[in-house]
Amino acid sequence: MFRRIRWKLLAFCMVVCTPPFIFIGVHLSQQFEAIFTTQLKAGLLDLARLIAPEALEGLSSGDPAAVHRHLRGGHHGADGPQVVITDASGTIVGVRGVPESAVGTRYAHPSIARALQGEEVAGVGTAPGAEEAAFAAVPVRTGPGSRVFGVAHVSQPLSALRAELQHIRWVVAGTVLAALLIAVPLWLLLAQTIAGPVQEMERVASKLADGRLSERVPVRSRDELGELARSLNYMASELEHIDAMRRAFIADASHELRTPVANLAVAVEALKAVIGRDPDQANAVAADLEREVQRLAELVENLLDLSLAESGQVRLNLTALSPSELVLRAAHPFQVRAAHAGITLSTEIPSRLSRVTVDADRTVQVLTNLLENALKVTPPGGRITVEASEQYEHILFSVTDTGPGIPEAELPHIFDRFYRVDKARTRGRGGAGLGLAIAKRLVEAQGGIIKAESKEGRGARFVVALPKAS
């Protein structure tokens, strides 16, 4: 049973909260006893003060028997306080609530000696041969500092008080027990409030582990458990998104690989048909085979680069380099191709630029991908411009073309794997749609960002921001 978190929480609440309840009960009982005892002593002292003047007349006149007669004539209940009057020698001269045989004997209570010294005494104690009682002793005299003629001693056995206190203890114990009985269901409800969402999250996590990625946890609060549920739901959404991307990746990769493999199969069959009979045709088919093999090799290389970039396993050799060196290194191989296509390719680099901390080969690879795409979409007579500039703590590289541009709805997706803006473009001319995805991850691996700016019909501009050298 105690493997469940709700029972552990309930047990914890009981272990933590029960001792304070018991302590409060014991403390209240002690407080009640102290209060009742104090009130009893105060009441006995007041009574002794009232009796002392009545006893003064008989003691001061030398007629102690009058004191006894006066006490016997008083009205008192059977359970009333016990009254003892002594003379100046401590001899009992009058009693009430005490056997009359005590008259004429010496009263050995410790408070008598103190009262004969002129001190008023109240307390709890036990006289020889008597049970524990509360008492008060008051000197009998005409006024403060005057002669003491005797002592008025009043006592009340504590047996009645003990019975009353025992009743109060039972009441307090019952109250504490009732409070615990009320608290246990509340603790159980609290434990369920905490354990319920945890158990729901456990159930959903198990289903997520089984591949049921559409499962979600109901969010019923705004506390830490609610935040945990939202985090679990967010993780489930991310897993679902990643799984969808994985499925799409497998489908796209399979589709991309199917075309060159099919082309290779056709070319092999064609080569078999013409080999030995038509050397020129055989050479043409062999050239087709070579192109498809090259295309397949590039696709596999791109997939490998993308896999390494997404898994964070790209090895980078970060060094401080001149931005102009990177721009010229990337743009130079495209000069001849651009000229043959009737496209003007230019570079714009300020004379003084801070150095940039990058991996030279990977950064040139990014710019090459951008230039390759720009060359494919820019029509004859168009222009491609490669720029480098400085902004705050970054060096900006940009590639701008005068092609057809990118529709606004397409901009958020252009860095996705296998994504093409022009769906009708042939795969042989348009590539596999991996270049920008690879470029994005290579830039991010170097601590930079890449973005695209475009308006349909007015060309496109890709900007790469990389950190300046410190």
C-alpha cells in the first residue's frame, strides 16, 4: 500500500501533524490545571481573609471557645473548604469541616509557622496524615504590623479538582481525536490532489514510451504540478513533431533515392542493349550513368552532412579569419558559370572589417549553397550580389539575387528538409531540397543565425550573421 505516493503523503502528514495535536492537548490540560489551581488558591486566600476578622474577637479577648462556637454556627456544605483557627502557639481553637477532636491539638501544617510570623500564605501541599490540598493561611491581627493572635487556615482537598481536571482532560483528548479524525480525510484529499496528477502523468508517460504520442495530460491547476503537466505536454508535442519529421524524412529520402536508382536501372538496360553495336550511344549512356551516380553521391553526402549537423557531431575548426577572404573564396568558382548564364556576379566588401570567428570550410559551404540556389533562380540579365558588413557583435554575409523571389507563405519553411519553393521544378535542376537545411544547421553550429528576406517577383536576400572575433 505504501508504494503509492498518496499513502506516503498521508503517512507523512500524520507523522508530522499528530505530535503537535498531542502536544497541544497535553499543554491545554496542564494550562487548565494551572489556571484552576491558581483560582482555587486565590479563592481560599480571600475566604481566609474574611474569616480572620471574625476569629479576632475571640482570640484577642482570651475566649478561644467563642471562635469554635462561631465556626460551628456557620453554614457550609459537606464539600466546602476546611477551616482551622489556631492561637498564637499553633494550638487549634476552632474547626469547620474537620473532626472536632482536633480542637486543642497543635496544627502541624507548615504554613502555620509562616502565618504566625505575619505572612499570608497560599499554595498546594500535604499536611501530615492528610491528602494533597490547596490551602491559604492568614494571620489574625488588628492590622498590618500589629500583634498576631492566631492563624486562619483554609484548605480544599484536590480530589474534587482532580476529578474535574480529569473530565477536562477527556474533553481535550476527545477534541484532539475528533480533530485528527476530521484531518485524516482532509490529508487524504490533499494527498489525492497531489498524487492524482502525478499518476495521470505517469500513465501518459507510459503511453508516450509505447509510441502513443498523441496522449496529453489534463492541466487542472496553475501550480508546480500544472507547470509539470504543461511541460510534459510540450515534450509530447515535440516528440510528435519529431516523429512526424522522421516519417517525412524517411518518405522524402526514399523518394529522392528512388529517382536516381530508377534512372540507373534504365541506363544499365540501355547500355546492355547498345554495348558492342553502337559505341557513340554506349558512351552517351555511360555519361548518363556517371551523372546519376554523381547525383546519388551528392544526395548521400548531403544526407550525411545534415545528419551530422542535426546530431551536433560536426567537427568545427574555429579560427579568426578575414570576411573578404571567405567571400572571395566562395564567389570565385561561380564567376565563369554566371558569365556563361548571362548573370552579373559581384562582391561588395568594405575595406576595413573586423575578423570573424568561423570554420572556414563550413562557412564557404554555406555561402556556396546560397550562391548555387541564386544561380539556379536568377534569369539571364539578372544580378547576384555577395556582401559582407559589420553590425554590433556580428559580421553579416548576404547573397542577393534578382530572381522571382519567394512567396511570403513559403518563407517559414524554406529551411526545412526536402522543401522546394517551386514544386514544379525538376529534381535534376532543383536539387533535393537539402542545401538550405544544411546551411541553417551549419550556421547555428558556429553560433550564428541565418534568415531569408524576399518579396515575390522582386528577388530574394539571404543573410548569415556570425560572431566577430574577440
